[in-house]
Amino acid sequence: MSTAALLVIGNEILSGKVRDTNSAFLAVELRKLGVELERILTIPDEIDLIARETKAMSENYDYVFTSGGIGPTHDDMTMDGIALAFERELETNQSMIDRMARYSDKPLNDAMKKMAIIPAGAEILDVGGLWFPVVVVENVHIFPGIPELFEKKFHSIADRFSGVPFVLRKIFVRESESDIADTLNSLLREYPELMLGSYPKINEEHYRVMLTLESRDEAYVERATGQLVKNLPDDAIYKIES
């Protein structure tokens, strides 16, 4: 099973000025691909800290993603931090300069050219329709913090990340969590490999708990779902979703 980690970089996230939505997006999309997102860490714009955390993640996970800090301003330090992490020099990538020039309707200024300064030897992945590519250093994939760009760029290279996808069933239950706890514990004893989640909901009109049943084995999930449905009271289930 492939594993992944996400490093969210930016003082604006830690101060609450900007809300991070990239973490939730990446968790959902990687799970669809069968990649387990095992760690999410948010840090400020500090080169040494970016370097240290990037290196640690790179050594401990199959895929590493970064979010934020790759723009043209003074606080965009991700490239510097990643270069330091892998002891690489920073260099201007001419192919990125050329690509910027093709997309720009005015001469490139120094701020725009700054965005083409990347770690030496980095892999450049073209993203259709966007002038700025995805830059990859070893197993670290460098993404912008802007959610619309993060999502589009991820979708453009998603086929690089493969695994056995999870199968998910959701059961919406009218009973309270305390009323069904014994039933859930019994199900796990019978299906110990099942990933079972129980999430109470407040102020929902039709149900009180959402249950999730997950496994990479679809038949296993189907059997467990059938058993749970059988064990719950007849009128307890509001609906089941795949």
C-alpha cells in the first residue's frame, strides 16, 4: 500500500487569514486511488523548517506533496526550502521561462522570473492549460496553495499515483451512537479487517449517525454491510450509499 504526506506551507494558514481546503481535497482524491494519506502538517514560511520537514517526509512516505509558497513574493520560500532539503542548488529553468513568455501578454518582470528558479535537476511535469508546471524533486511534488490550481494540477498528474482503491459504503442510522455501539463492536469482531467509522450528526432531520464501512476488498465490504444491516433494528436505517 502506497503512503503519502502533505506539507502545508504558509503563515496565512496558521494565522487563520486563509482556510486550507487542499488537505481535505487531497485526502479524498488519494483515497480514491488507493494511496493512504498518513500525515498532514502545517508550518510557517521558514526555509530551514521547510527543509527539515520535507526531508523527513521524503524519507518516511512514498509520495510527498507540498501546498503553498511558490509564488513571486518575498514570503514564497518553498523552492528554497526543498533545495536545501536535498542539498541542491537553485537554478533558473529556461523551459519555464519560455513557457511563461508564451503565456504572458507582456514582457516578463523579475517577479515572474523568480517563479522559474527551482532546485537543480527537478522534474518538470507539464499541466495542460496552465503556464506553471508541477515541479517534482525526488518524491516531493510541489503544488501551489491556491485551491483551484492545486486541484487542477493534481488531477492532471493523478495517474502517477496508483494503488488498490478503497470501497466505501455509508449507512445513515436513526439510532444514537450509544444504542448501536455493541452492534458495531460485534461487527468488528466478525470482520476485524474492516475499517469502520461512526460519526454522530447534530440537527439532522433524518438520521443521527453516519457509519462508514471500508476495505480494498469489495466482497468483504458487501458481506460486512449485509451483516450490519441484519443486526440493526428494522427501522434504524435511513439510507445506504455506495
